[in-house]
Amino acid sequence: MDSHTLRSIIKSARDEMRKDAGTNTDVDRTPQITWMLFLKCFDDFEKKFEALDKNYKQTIPDGYRWQDWAVEEGKKVLTGPDLIKFVNDDLFPKLSSLVGGKGVEQRDIISAIFGQITNNIRSGYILRKILNQISQVNFISTDEIHTLADYYEQMLTEMRDAAGSNGEFYTPRPVIRFIVNTINPDLRKSPKILDPACGTGGFMLESLNHMNKQVKAKQDRIKLYEDTVFGIEKKSMPFLLGMMNLLLHEVDQPNIANANTLGKPFRDITDENQYDVIVTNPPFGGAEEAELKSNLPTGMQTTDTAMAFLLYIMYSLKDNGKCGIILPDGNPIFGTGMFSKIRQKLIEEFNLHTIIRLPETVFEPYTTIATNILFFDKKGKTKDIWYYKMKVDERLRGATRAKNPKYTMSNPILYEDFEEIQKWLKNKKENENAWKVSVDDLIDYNLDLKNPSDAEEKINLSPHELIDSILKDEEKTMKLLREVQDLIKKEIPK
């Protein structure tokens, strides 16, 4: 099956879904087509394993495999209300009740997935047409799997674009690639790599792609795909999307745990639970449940999600380990009190060597809060911090012909926009975008330090543009103040 035919089949299935009352947007449709692709993919994998090993024990029981109920092939099959009843009242409950043997097995993974999602397609007749279309997809051929993997990534991007404020589980791939390439995990050192807020698996896949270039023997690849990259995801839908994403990229048993990273006491983190590399973009702008505060260290018990994840990483990083994390402006960077205390721990116990200040529009339209990439390692305390203020690339300036260009959905950030920074990282020197700060010059461990070169910049804005800029800054300030106010109310009850 060629690429055009494969994409046409999936597109037809998605178009059919548009007719159903329960799937109105790509945010609704992508998860629905994902659970069907997952079961078709898993059924094909089981067929392959059965052909290679006569002693293979199937994971999904008879009657519930894709070939048993979803494939038509001239036989009488369920459709209409009977099909919806089977899927909702029989298939999903059965799959969610599967129990594995020792350790985490594929049965446990399937159980975790189908225990938290629902079938939202209401018409059994539409569902039958979609099943017939997906049944044409073949997950045996490596080329077809790669083609579908690329198309699936495209669907995730479309879902992100339709998700609005619910798109927090998607980080632009160029940003992910930049972080992973900067960390540069070395397969020869058998690293354990973690994304504790893995969403759809972007950091996991980019880490695999990066180290796949280092594979020299079959055993290296087995080690890489089975025992190197790990993820944790709390929300059921990103968990399902991430599982499918990794399966399509030839990870037969993805190491993703469906759990709350902050759900266990940090004091229980042992050497076995620590990692050589942690790369992540934790949720920000929200707060965790108050009862989870007790899991955090005494004196640093916060409900601020980003800061709680930062603490988790500090406790989960091995000696000589490395981290690249995205954090927003606000409390994580310049908040006082407890937030300052957490940053103090970071600076005094870890080497926070580099902060990349990203343009505010990198994550638009989901948020206009400025974000930062912090790179640190567990190789001693911080002495100096290098800053680099990334500006919107000249590429975009030429494409939009705007005086003050910004990243948008139609003009997103590209990996080539990081080329100058990648060169600078190899030989750090001060320039108009980069500067170095001694820890001794920090006040209250505030990391919100401006570029000295910006002080003499002239404002080349028209009066209308200047007023718009001021109003936008005021809106951001008020948003941050409201977030701080909400946190204070939670931290300090009346």
C-alpha cells in the first residue's frame, strides 16, 4: 500500500467521523481514531508474534481481537446500535479489566488505556464504516508503519491546533529537538532517560531518534528501544496518544506509566528510581491538589505544578545527570518566598549553567507567557549562569515583512531558528544576545535577569504599536497577578 492510498484511507475515516454527533472537532476525532488504530495495530503485531513463535500467548482474549469483531470480510458483523452496545458495554469493560503477570505487561498497558477512555461515536452505522476503512491499514510492513507514523504526527499537530488551552500536552517538535540535541544523550553510557510529563511522547521519540544514530549492533537497538527511554503521563488521553505514537515508531512495549508523577512522596525516590537524563515541558499555569503537597519536601510544599515538577526532577536526577526543562516566567523564575527557596536548592545543589529565554510567541495561541529553557546538571553547585535571549528569526521577518514578527500557527518556530544558539553553545561568548551572570550577583535567587544589551535599544514603534504593546504587557501582568493571587489563597487559607 503506497503512501497516497494509506493517507486516503485514514482521511476517509476521519471525514466519516465528521458526520457523527459525538465527534465535532479534531480534539474529539483524533483520540477516537487512535483507539481504533491502536487495536488494529496491536492485532497485526500479535499475528506477527504468533507467526514467529508458536508458544506466543496472545494478549487480547478471543472474541475481542480486532479480527474477531471489527473485520467484515463477507461475514455477518455487528453494526448500528448492536455495535455501539458491544463496544461500550462489552469491549471496553473487557479490555480495561485485563491483568498481566509479573511486572508491567502489555495487558496492564491495555487495561490502563481502556480504563480511562470512552467511545464517543454515537452512530453504530458510522462506526462500522470507519472500522471497515481502518481494517485496510496494514501494520506488518515497516514502510507502511513509517508512513502512518508520519501521518499520525500530523494528526497530533492538527489536534494541538484545535485544542486551544487544552493543548498543553504538545510541545513544538523543534523546541524538543533543540533540548535533546543540547543534552546529547550518549547510548554508549547506557543512559536512563525520563520525561515525567510525557504527553504524546515527543521528548521520548526525539531521544530515541537522537540515539538511534549511535546504534552499531542489533543488541544496541534492543537496549535502546526496551530499556532506555521512559515516560509518565497522568491524563488518559495524552497517555493513549503517546502509546500509539511510540507503537507506530516501532517501540513494541512503550515504557509509559499512566500515573501522577507527583503522586508519591519524594522521600521514597531511591537510586533505582533516578535517571541520567530528564527532558520535559511540565504543565504550567495550574495547580496540583492540595493533598499532594505532603509528598514534597518539608518547607517546599507548593501546589504550583511547574515548581513541584522541578523539585521532583532535583530528587530524581542521578549524580552527573543532566536536565533540560521548559519553565514559564512568573513564580518559577522570579517568585519570592517558597519559590525563591526552591531556586536556592537548585542553584546550591546543581549546576544551572544555561538559560535560554524563548520568544513569547513560541507557544501561541495556547499561551503568551514567556518561557525559558533551563539546562542544569548534578555535577556540583552553580557558579555562573549563561543567558541567551532568543529572538524571532530573520527567516520569519523576511517571510512576514513585519516590523515585529512573531511565531504563529501559520508561521511556527523551526529547528533552523536554533542554529545560531547551537553554534554559541559550543563556544559561549558574550554578544548582543548572550551574557553571563555570577551567582554572587543574584538577588533572592531571582533568575529574571535582563539582557544588558537591551538597555540602549531604541523603540522603533509607531504610537499605535506602542500603545498596543503596553496594553499587552499590562494584560500579561494582570494574568500573572491573578495566578499569584490564586496560589496565595491556596497556600494561605483565610
